Amino acid sequence: MRWLILLILLIFSFEISVSQSNGLWTLDRCIQHGLEHNLDIQIQQNHHKKAELNHQQSRWNLLPSINGYGNSNFDFQRSTNQFNQITSGNSYNVQYGIVGSLDLFAGFMKQNHISAQRYYALAVNEQSAYSKFILINQITELYALAAYQKELVSVLEQQVENNQNELDRVMAYIHIGRAEPVLEYEIRAHLSMSQLELTRANNQYRLLNLQLAQTIHYHEGDFEISGLDLFLTEPSIKYQNADSVYMMAVSAYPLVLKRELELNYYEKLLSISKGRQSPSLQLNAGYHSAFFSTDTLPNGGQTSFETQFDNYLNPSVSVTLNIPIFNGRQKRTEVNRSKIDLENAHLNLQNEKLSIKREIEEAVLKLTNLYMEYQNSLDNLKFNEKSFEIHQEKFRLGLITTNDFMNAQLQLSQAKATMLLSRYSWVVQKETLNLYMQGI
């Protein structure tokens, strides 16, 4: 028995590889293509790159600030020379230098700003992961629905084929006089209805393929799913404990992680607001000089640039102490606003955990319910197959009417469709739970 199962798996694996080589799309291939080409995810990733740049810049802000400057003045009519004597005529002067500053202490605002930017960048990354989570879930649902519709088309094709075979058989009986001509119209009526249902199912299948191709941003040609990868998954009973699934989800679910990072972010913003209330100490330094057109030698010639550079050179160092005394309660108000933001971050985190817990509890219950529905649908299918065989034999013996036989065939088709729907619904629910537990 084990070798038989292995042989079946090998056959299906071969068919999947053949399907991929023939251009049919598996679920994994759809997910991979969707993640690579989704524009919303690319936008989120760009937001994360921007946040990372802001984080890097906040670290650079710890270094001293050094800037060069230059200032030129032009005087007309009168000016002052190096002896503070007023002279007539046009003149100009240039002042230049390098200035720098370094924060010695500022309430640890820069350090807290670095941490805040780091948490913000991580939160943006989790938002990107949540977009991937939603996309994967959406692709899985569409793919499973398309796979179900594809199997439903096969069921209806079999129904049309059965009706056509019965019509051929009845036409042969009518030709030799063993059946009434009215039977032809009764069977043709059921055959036309089956063909209508098949056409509708085919149209729905093509629409689902189109919607799936649009979702994964595939616009390069024909698109059709394989469906065999989901067919390999046999529903089984999985006694998932909602609490254990929840404990795994809170450490992997992107929105919960994002809320936790936002909480850390607002804690740092509160620290920054409090830091603005503390005194600050700043070290300043400068290296200045100047050039004056009125600076002349005793012989009336212009003093050289090198000489003036040395004469007017003025290095300087200063320390600035800033002590907040009264600023219209601006900083106190900012602290209070930050406290409110932090409280909201706590509430958002709790609300997110409650929301995901409800979703997981419902998902675990649905998984168990769908397994029971699948088992019941298998039993129903088995009994309908047996019933159809009996009705088919009775119909060929002339013991039941055409309507009785066609109703038995319709019930068989409905039983197959119900089994397929419960099967693919179970697969979708299982994949959703796996996403909650494993993350992206």
C-alpha cells in the first residue's frame, strides 16, 4: 500500500512538472509572481527604504556640524580703513571662515531619535509584510476557487457526455422501434440544460483565471492554472488548539509586530519630548579671517591676502548653555500629547491582538467544520454513485421514467460539486492558518 501511495505521488508530481513546462500555473508560481510584480508591495518596500535612510541620517546627526561661510560687503562713497579712519571712494571687504558645533548634552534627544527612527523603519517593514500576507491569502482563495471551478467543468463535461450517450442509445432504440419517439425530446431537453450549465461553468472558470492573472499582475499572454497541486492535498482532521495557534501568530503576524514596534516608537517620542525640557549644552568653535580693500601699506599699496589673513585671523571656542525657564507651556503640552499617543499605541496593540484572536478562533472552528463537511460529502457522493448506477439500470430496463433517471444524474453531479467545494474550502482554510502560524 505504501508503494502504491508513493507511485501515485510520483505520477502527480510528474504531471505538475509537465503542467509547469506547458505553461500551466501552480499556486506557488502564482504567489511568487504576484509578490514580485505587485505595485502596492513595491511602494511599501520603497517606504521602508526611505525609513532606513532616515534612520541612517539620525545616526549621522551625532557627529559635529561643520560649515564654511563667506560674506562680502561693498561700500560706496565712504568706508573705514584699518586705522578706523574714514576714507572716500568705493571699497569692499570679505569675511570668511569655518564654524562648527557639537551637542555635548541635549536630554539624550538625538539618541532617542535614532531609536525612534529604527523602530519606525521596522514598523514600515512589517506593513510591507502585511501587504504580502493579504496578497498571498487573496491569491490562494482565487486559485482554490478557480481550481474548484475547473473540476466542476470536468464534472459537467462528464454529465453532458452521459446525456449524449443516453441520447445515442435511445435514438438507436427508437430507430428499431423499441422506444417511443417522445424519449428523444425528453433527453434532449436535459442535454441542452447540461450544456447550458457547462457553458456557464466554463465562463466562470475563464473569469476566475482572468481575475487571478490580474491579481498577480500577469499580462504577457494566455493564463491557466494547473490545480493539481491542490488536488494532492487530502483533507484530514487537524486538532488545532486556538490558544496555541494564537501564541504562534502573535510572534509572526505582521500587524501585531507592527503595533508592537509602533509602541516602542511612541515611547521614544515621549522620551524626546521630555528631553526638550532639560538644559542643553553645546560646544561651538570657529576659525575666521577677513580681507579689506581699504587695508593698505604705508606706501599706498594693497596689503596682500596672506598678510591680511594673518592679521585678521580669529580662532574662537565657546560653550552655550540653554536652560528652559518659560515657553508658554509649549514643551509640557508636547509631553502630554506624546503620552496620549503612547496610550493609543497600547490600545491599538491590545485591539489588534483581540482581533487576531477572534479570527484564529473562527478559522480553527471552520477548519474542523469543513473537514466534517468533506467527510459527509464523500459519503453522500458514494451513495449517489450507487443510486445512479441503480437508476441507470432501471432506466435501460424501462422501469423508471426519463425524469427519474435524469434527476438521479443531476444529484450525482451536485454531490460531486459539493465534495469538491468542501475539499477546496478546507485547503484554503488550512493555508490561512499556516500563514497565521508561520508568517511571511
